[in-house]
Amino acid sequence: MGNPLVSVVIVTWNRQPDVLAAVQSVYDQLYRPIEILVVDNGSTDGTVEALRRSYPTITVIALDHNRGAAGGRNPGLAATRGDIIFLLDSDASLREDALAKVVGKFGSDPGLGIVACKIVNAQTGELDSNSGWIFSERDKAEQDREFLSYSFCSAGAAIRREVIERVGLFWEQLFIYREEDDLSLRAWDAGYQVLYYPDAVVCHRTSPQKRVTGGQREYFDLRNSLYIYFVRYPWWMLARFAPLKVAVGLVKGIGKGCIGQVLRALADVVAHMPFLLKQRRPISNDTARRYLVLQREHGPLRWDLASWLRVKVGLRQQG
């Protein structure tokens, strides 16, 4: 690949100090050439003005309202010129060799479509279990070993441009949460691999400004998961996992005291069923079987019940 242009896309919303630090971490990279695109999701804290004043050479795309994570990234993706597109959260920063590591990994394997970085807590340097770890509890013991994955965390990940050109952008209907799962399914179905690559590190800063509150996380997680199931899963896979996801959502809703949000998510899925069925583009059976293997190796299907109840439902360990 030589030295391909890397386009770094950052989406932000009312996080002026954080996004300025994120941009600076890209400029501090050992790798060149790069371009930086920041999509502002309708901030009201002077973010756009501060970016243009502090970094006049970057591309700033100012949206007039908050389009969420998926809808915010897409204008940035569409404006990129690089062969590799790096997604970085506005409250995260790159280790100085992260882009060089990612480019080298893509260059060593033409079958790679998406590379997910290791995301650590910026204060402690330890694995960021709350925001950046989507894999099983058992995988934490081997967090520095790379492996093929069913999905990725967009707080720090890279996508080969041809993947976007072939499978399309993020699904904006999801707004926030699970949009990476949907893109990963389409990438695997198109013949690309998704790799967790811990040699490339992103540092995540814990922001006091929460994007979702109350039971919103449970609402979007359940609603979006079922949206993806009905649109992407073959019927046999949908029949197997949709009831399980509903049951899990109900247990989490009761355990976290947000059963109303869970029921609202289910109502929204039912209300949007005609739209979902019209959008239906299921992955192949071969991709579905491969996806299930990855889920068993590193995803939700590898969780043991005790760990799941403790971490996902929020129950405390007894004794």
C-alpha cells in the first residue's frame, strides 16, 4: 500500500476541549499523510468556531442538528479522500504510533476490511471496560492478542475505503449504538474481515457529559439490535435470537429499573415493522454461520451467566 492517505473522521457534540485534544493527537502522529475531518452535530458551545480558529487546515462539517453517531459520521465519511478511514471519538486520543500500526496491518493483509483498536482509559492506561470493550469477560485475560471479531468499537477503528464503497455507509436509522454491528455484518458478507488489533491503542477520556441518561442505553440497545435482526439476519437466525434478545432486554430493564424504556423499544420495533421488512437485506447463510462462530469465540455467546448478570444487569457479586 505504500504510504496511503489516512482520513481521520471525528464526530463531536458540545465537547469543545475534548475534540481539540483529539485533533491535536492526530497531528502528533508519527504517520503521514493524513487529513482530518470533524463533523459537528449541532454544538452550542462554540466548538465549530474553536476548531476553525485553532486548526484552520482541517475540514469542519457543521450540521444544524444532532444526527447521532451514525448520521454524524456519514457526512464525514462521504467527504474523505483517503484509502484508509480512521474513526475517532471526540473524547479520545491516539497513541502516537496508532495510525502507523493500522496502516501496516492493512498492508500486510488485503482481506482486512475493518481494524478495531485497543481502547484504554486515558487516566489509568488500563483497558476501558465501560466504553471500549465489546467482547466477553473471558477475553480480557488475553486482551493483547489479536483476533477476528464479529464487530468493533467506533471510538477507535479504521475502515478500508473500498469497504464503504462496496457495502455503504452507517445505517442512520440506528442513531446511536449497534451501528458498528450492522456495518460489520455487511462487511463480512462482502468478503472482508474485521480484526481486533491491540497493537494500535486509543486513549479514551471519561467525559462528565453523558450522551444518554436513564434507560436510554437499554432502549437504543434493544431497539437497534432488533432492527438489525429483522433487516440483516436470515429467518432461521432471526427466529433463534430475537426472542432471546427480548428476554434479555426485559431482564436488564427490570434489573436496572428501566422497564418502561424497554417496553417502548419493543413498541417502536412493532410500529416500524413494515419499514424494517421493506429494508430487509439478509446476509448469506455462510456469513451467518461464520458470524455465530465469532459470537461464540468473542461475543455475547461466550459470556457465562454469572458474569453476564454481574456486568450487564448490574447485580453485585454476593459473598
